[in-house]
Amino acid sequence: MSRFVDRVTIHVAAGNGGHGCSSVHREKFKPLGGPDGGNGGNGGSVRLVVDPQVHTLLDFHFRPHAKGSNGKPGMGDNRDGATGEDLVLKVPDGTVVLDSNGSILADLVGEGTTFEAAQGGRGGLGNAALASKARKAPGFALLGEEGQHRDLVLELKSVADVGLVGFPSAGKSSLVSVLSAAKPKIADYPFTTLAPNLGVVQTAGDVFTVADVPGLIPGASTGRGLGLEFLRHLERCAVLAHVVDCATLEPGRDPLSDIDALEAELAAYQPALDADHGLGDLAERPRVVILNKIDIPDAADLADLVEPELAQRGWPVFRISAVSHEGLRELTFALARMVAEYRERHPKPQPRRQVIRPKAIDEVEFSVVPDPEVDGGFIVRGTRPERWIAQTQFDNDEAVGYLADRLNRLGVEDELVRLGAEPGAPVTIGEVTFDWEPMTPMGDDVPVTGRGTDVRLDRNERVGAAERKQARRLRRGLPDLDEESEQDIP
């Protein structure tokens, strides 16, 4: 038996960007071939796309984790790495995307509407792209960035034109079954329906959808029963129809009290999509009252008593029987007319166009604040400095020197000096903490040294040829070269 799932939490992770390549062109008779390391490919993103063939979030309930493919690393001979493939997740029409704090990120309405759930990481630049006047043959490349990781909540708010509301066992599912081709489960006990049922109703020239929203009882707007789980399916409905059981045998219940109780719940519920769609509160939607089960004599007498009072409220009242099909034709055409009037006032939502928000020219690109946990330390925050830290190979002195030059050009060092930072002060950027030393002179004035080295840094962990030869002799059990040279001296 299929399940209806309308709320899930998914964990999306975009692909990582490929690393750049550090390579030097080697060809016969071309001793100065220059750098030819290619760039890494961008990681694949994760996108949510509305598909009209998908009607539930059941797939995400069983497979909540989704990850885009990684970008390939760059290669020599100026060959860039391949870009990772985007992962497309198909969602039903009417899916609302929320972050872990409950804030709405996107409302996906209309076939083809797309939302980028996680952005793929950028590929790192190869040493060919890093070559400059100061560094003609860089001995390093930039690392690829990690893809974005996010936890998102998906909520399905049904895109229905008419919403049927009423107490349990009022006959909502039966009405959906006779108005459309839908075949919901029908039984004579409360809470038979545990998931909204959608049906397509066809008239002479109009087609509209009707939804049966289950579990509405007094207190539903505060979480009692199943109300809070399914009240959101009414947010997009153009017309709300009260289905009243005129043949109920429960003491203390009558059509007027049932309608008043549900109206109080609808007024208390605040839809989350008011600002986006301009539909207003549920209490302001057009109403229809459907007096059901009039094929029973006692129910027909009760309908005669309450119909005049309901008409005074200005709501259209229809007497029907889902069993004998009495009054269904008039009800169908009246609902089609009200839906058509709504559509004229509210055009059908179109797929959202991509919005580009250019960055302001005077926008602050970083900030430096004192570290509250380290005395005399500082924390540098900003998209660019944190991205540069993630791209740096810290086991390569030249790459570290290049990072220092980038931070200096951005103005980080000037800001540290202005705030009174002392040489050796711990500075944290992203997940890396280092001892700050003013890097002077700048990269253009630094004398050229071996690839992968920088004279401004004290340490140099690169192993020379003599040291490698000495290590090989020791591994083979041969005597030390220094000892042999001492023995040869007379």
C-alpha cells in the first residue's frame, strides 16, 4: 500500500571542486616550457525541480541523503578537470523549502520551477592560471573548495482549488469519490482518512481539483489531532467547502455548531504563504456549505431547519447525498464557477525567474574582531579570506606566501595593525590559526627562489637531492658519506 508523505527532512551535499594541477611543460628542445597545470572542475550542485508526475515526498522519506558528484582535478598540458554532474531531485508541485530554523527559502509552484539546494564547490586554479610577473612558474596550485552542505525541510502544500473541511466521518472522502475518479478509503469510523485525497473534477468546459483534508477537530490549529499536519494543505485553496453531516448521532452536535467550531480553527491558523501569494487568512476565503447525507429522512428535516440561518451568513448552501448523487450536479457547476472567478483574480503562478543580486561596490569584504577566547588574538571573517584559506596547500611555502600576499592586498594586515596586533599574535581565519607576522616585502619584490619555496618563511621542509641520496644509502646499510670522507683524509 502506497504512503502519502508531505513533510521530510533531507540532507543535501554538493560535490567538491577538483584540485588545480601544478605542472611544468616538458618537451625536447624547450627547456623553458613554462607552467601548464590545468584548473580543477567545479563540483556538481543539488537542485530541486518541480515535476508534475511526482505527487508525494515518499522517496525522500526513505532516501534523505543526496550528494552531487565531485569535480575532477586538473592535469598537465593545460587540461582542465571535468565538471561534476548536477544532481536533480524531482519534487511535487507545491513543495515549500525551509531551512533548519524554519525560515522559508523557496516556494516551488509551477512545472519546471528550480531551487538550488546546495551549490557545488569551485575548482582550484592550476599553476598556469596563477602565473604572473612575480611568479612566472608557480610551484603550487589552489585546492578545490568543498561543496555546500545543508539540512532542509520539505513541506508539501497541496495545489488544490477546492478544500473540503469537516468533522471526521462527515462524508468528505465519499464526496471526492463521486465528484472525481479518485478512490479513497471509505469506512464508517472516525479518522478513516489519514492523508489528503486529491481528485480532478471535470465539468462542461472547466477542470478543477478538490482536496479532502482529514482530521479537523476543535483544537486542530494548536496541534490537537491531525489538524496541524494537514491544515497547511488548505493554504492554496481558492474555495473552502464545509461538509456537514446532517445525520450524525453524536449528542451535542449539530450543523451550526460544527461549522462554528471549524471556523474558529481556520481563523486561528496563520498560513505561512500569505506574503508570497496574497491569499490572505483562511477566514477570508470564499465559503460553501454542503449539507450531506440528506437521503436519510431525519437528515433532510435537519437540513430544512439550518438552511435559512446559513443562508443569512451569505454562504451558498447545497443539499447533497453522496450515496444517491442528489444535488451533485448543481454543486459541481457552482464550485467550477467560483474557481473560475478566483482564477481571474489570481493568475496561475508561473515558474520563478532567476533573480540576480549584484554585490554592492562598497560592501565590506571582511571583518577583524578580537578573539574572545585567546588573549591578544584576532578572528578574520569574510567569504573571500575563508575561501582562500580552504584553497591553500599549507605544506607548500610558496602557496603560503601567495596567501599572505592576497590577504595583504585585501587589507587584512592593515586592519590588524590598526587594531594593535603584535607580531606573533594568533590570528584565526576559518578553521586555521596561525601566528601573524607582517609579510614585507610584498610578492612583487620577493627574490625568486626554487619552486615551492618562499624566502619570507623561516621553515623549508623540502628535501634536497643530497639528503635523499644519504637516506637511500642508510636504508641499504651502506656507510655514511660523511664518515667515508673522513676516513679518506690521511
